[in-house]
Amino acid sequence: MVKVFKFGGASVKNADGVRNLVEIMRLNPDNKILIVVSAMGKTTNALEKLCLAYFRHQEDIHQLLDEIKGFHNEIIRDLFGDRAQPLYDEIANTFIEIDWMLEDEPHSNFDFNYDQIVSVGELISSKIVGAYLKHCDVKTQWIDARSYIHTDNTYREGKIDWIKTRSSIQELSGQLNEQCLITQGFIGGTSENFTTTLGREGSDYTAAVFASCLNAESVTIWKDVPGVLNSDPKLFSNAKKFDELPYSEALEMAYYGASIIHPNTIKPLQVAGIPLFVKPFLSPKEHGTRIDQKAKLNTEISTIIIKKDQVLLTVSSNELSFMNEETISLILKSLSDAQIKLNMMQLSALNLSICFNNDEIKFKRLTENLPAEFKYRYNTGLDLLTVRHYKRAELAELTSGRIVLLEQFSRNTAQLILK
């Protein structure tokens, strides 16, 4: 049976991380393994900054690119020394794709520019890791995810053509009998051979897609934490680990913004009945967290999720009209056209208030396309607090000293927008 291993950016952020990845592979010598890797460290953030600078015609774009090149070349030197001259050339040739773009005027569609530039991070990462696996005598073949994950032309949110994707991925079964395969998370390809991305942090989703199409035994996401925690350990020193979670709860957590799993990851695994393990990268023999249909949920442990840099937008009619179904549909269409995903929504007689991640390009697109009969006001720099299986005393402690701009409660979930 095939196993799919996904290694995130924090796991391959430096040469030591790549070496540790090899040790994990050596603990699994008898398995057929497909490896999915993210961009190294904070490379995606750096490439996003470069893309925005390019779109704005800033003068520092070549300096930004040189910094990204230097970061990766340093990792190569640490791993190989002077023996890696062919890899240096291969990586340089991959960066040329960006160099060529920067010489031309940016495409009018920012999202198109984004996908062609930011996707290079995964291509570089997978080539470095693949070369080092071979260097360490782990039989490995590099494959281009864009030839297997087929999407439409929705840039930054590529929609997968499952029939075509499944057919392509199933052709890999024979290769996995002979060697490990390594590919890129986060990216796909269109029928016109342009690159698309699957949404921020989409490498988890990539792993689930490959696993589903290969009818894999399991997916393991290797993280810099012990497993799925009930809160961010950087913000809460008493964060607790879940030993197991049912698919449904993991899906809820991902939907509300738990950074441990991409929201689209769970569904294809649930349909195929494939368990997902989240395990600590530096302690690979530990149990971590198991996510499957049989797992039981401990509702005594609240899950605390904080999404920062939120926008609270309140939309109303210029004519003080009620927020009826027709009016709401016009607003929601504007959000959909701007590719903005709602994190929270609340309706009153005259207003529709919505909360979403701050994205300068998408927000500008929304405000320009909102029908003229609406007016709006907004706040930025807010926090969205979501607590699953909340206790009132716990909420009071979490919001102490903060201004609550909006709150919403259901049986199991509390959401509060905080200033």
C-alpha cells in the first residue's frame, strides 16, 4: 500500500530539516511513499512580497529575488558543498521563470501573476529535497505536480478537474513499486500549461488529492508540533494535544481557521476512508494525532482559534432598504467575484456584516465591484476568536480587556470579533 508524507515549510526550512526528512524516510524502508513538500521556511511569504512589488512597479524587485535565491543557495551549500554544481544550475534555471516575468509588464490579473511567481517556491524546494534524497541513496524520482493536478483557470483558488486528475495520478502506481516519488504541494496546472495554486497552505490538500487517487493506506502531515493542538502553542502555553479526532471535528476546526490542516484536506480522505496522521517532525516515533471516522471526540477540551488581520465590513443600502434575500445575494456575488471567503457573517434589518482575511488586492476588487446602491464602512487589524465547545467563563477570560465588535453563538461554537 502507498503512504503519502507531506512536509511543510517549517519542516524543510533549513539543511538540518532536510536531513531530518531523510531520517524519517529511513524509518520507513519497506513502504511505497509519495512525498509532498511545501516551499522552504518563509519562502512563500517572500515570493508574495516580490509579486506585490512587481505588480506595483517597485524598484526593489531584483533585490527581493536575489535574497530568495541566496536563501536557497545557502541551503544547497550546507547540504552538498561544492559537489552540487548540477543542482545549482538546475535551481538557477528554475528561477529564470521569474526573471523572465520581471522583465515584462505585469499581467492585469494580479492572481495570474501570483500563481506564476509564488509557485516557484515549491518547485525549488522539491528539487533540493529530491536531490538530497538521491545523494543519501534513497531511490527517488521527482515529478511535476502540474502534470497530475489538473485545474481550471481560477488563479489562487484552482478548482480541480477530478476525473482528469484521478486518471493522471493513477498512472503513478507502477513507478511507486520501484522508488519513492517527490512532488510539490500547493500547485496545479491548466490545460493551457499555466500554473495555478490551490489556496494558501494548500500542500495538505495536494497530499489528500494524491492519496485519494492512489487509494493510499494513510496520509501523514509532519509538523513542528506534537500533533493537532487545541490552541496555538505560540499564544497559549497550556495547549493540549488531541490523540484522535473524527473527520467531522477536524473539518470544523480547519473551516474556522486552525492552521494545522488546510480546509479542503479532510473531504477526499473521508470519502475514501483514508486516515490522516499529524505527527511531530523531530520525534517521528511519537503517536501524534489520528484523524479518521472511528475516532472519538473529547468535548471537554475547547478548541481556541485566533485569526489575525481581519476585516469587518458592514454593508447597507443607500435607501435604508431591508436586507432581503435579493439584496443579500447581490452582496454575496460581489464577494464571490472578488474571491473573498467569509469567516463570519451576521444579518440585521438594514445591515450585512461580514468578516474576512485582509487581502489588499481582493478587498480593492470587492469595493470597486460592489453595486452602486450599497454603502459600506469597515475596520481592519482585528482578531477573530473562534472557540469550539466553549465555556462562558473561558470566553470571559479570552476577551478580557478587548472590545467586542461582533459576536455570534451556536450550540457548539462561539465567534467574536475583537479590537
